Amino acid sequence: MPEVRSLEQQLLTRMLVRHAYRERLAAERFRSAIPLAQGEGERDRLLTLATEEDEHYDGCCEVAVAHRIDIEPLIRQRRCLVPGIPLFTTWLDVLLARAFNDQAGYHVLRGVMGCKFQDYGNLARRIVEEEKEHGAEGAQLLIQYSLGRRADLDRMRAAVAVHLGAAIRCVGRADTEGDREAVRLGLKTRSSAETLAEFSDYADQVLAAAGLTWFSPLRSNIDTLTQDHWNRGTKVT
Ligand SMILES: [Fe+2]
Ligand SMILES: [Fe+2]
């Protein structure tokens, strides 16, 4: 007979699957970007980032095993339903994903550091330290890149929209039943709405410094940037 899992276990499973999928995809995307790198320095950095994301993924798998969650088939399933981090076809994609998607993951995990399951809270704390660095460096590189390419603004606008939309989806929808229950049961310490607000403030600062302000303030553009995916009925919760 299949095991009946409590709501708490179901929510932990969902959080871990979302998280592990993000780490897996980040590692894959950074490796895929190696041909886009200019010189050894950029190539080495991508390889280092990919290795770190692999370690974050392994950490998720360890927590899953400890809680008797068979995570791999669930990640494969999610991969079919949810696009996650967009493909990298230009160096700008790499910088946007580092500045926004990595940082979205960082803000999500800040809310998991106080998870009632200590092993997951500890993993979140460990990753937060590394992702903070990824995001800060990514934002700095994005600002430099953007300020040096004012002639390419039209092309940049489309890419910014794609990566901001993906980063917002990474945080998750605000005010869902699952989100409320996860906070109530102590799996995380704050709601997706709170995380989204914190991420939006961060993104607005980076967009202003980079001179890419089409979607600022981000809080007012969340629906515009996500409706293509969320209104198509794609299951992203
Ligand atoms: Fe990561
Ligand atoms: Fe990262």
C-alpha cells in the first residue's frame, strides 16, 4: 500500500524538489555557457559556479534521503512542466541569470534558514552564504556590461524581461494555500509575498544602477512579467 504522507512531509517534498531542480538547472546552464566565455578567467569562473551548484544540488538530495523522499523522479517530472532558468544563448543571459535568478534563490533560502527540520535549515544557511556572493558579483558584472552597451538597449529589454520573469517564478506565487501552510507549519519563516517584496527591492536597485529600468518598480510589473507562464496554466506552484 502506498505510504500516506502528512501535509508537512508533502510541503517539505515540494520545497526540496523546487530547490533541487533550481540548483540542478543552474549547474547545467553555467556549464552550457562555457563556449560563450571570453578567456580563461570567465571560463574558470563558470566551472567554479557549476561545481558549487552541483554541491548545492547534492545537499538537497542528502536532505531528501534523510526524510525518505525519492527526489529524482519528482525533479524529472518538474523538468517536463516548468521551464526554470532560461537557456543561455548570450553572455548577457549569463549575467542576468546570475544577478536575478541566483539572487531570487538566495532570498527564498533566507526564509528556509529557520526551517523546523534542522538539516534543511542548515543546508539553506550554508547555501545562502555562497549565493549571496554569486548574486553580488553577478549584479556588479551586469551593471558594467549594461553601462558599456547603451546602443543595444532594445535587445537587452527582451532578455531582461525573460530573466526577471524567471526569477519571480523562482520565488513562487504569493498567497497560495501551500505557501500559507508552509509558514504555519514552520517549514519556512516567511511567505512568498514577503520574499518577493525583498527580491523586488534588490532588483530595483540593480536595474537602476544598470540603467535598465523598464520594469521598475518591479512590484508593479510582476503580473506583466509572469502572465505568459502563469496564465497558460503551467503548473508552477
Ligand atoms: Fe545554488
Ligand atoms: Fe548560485
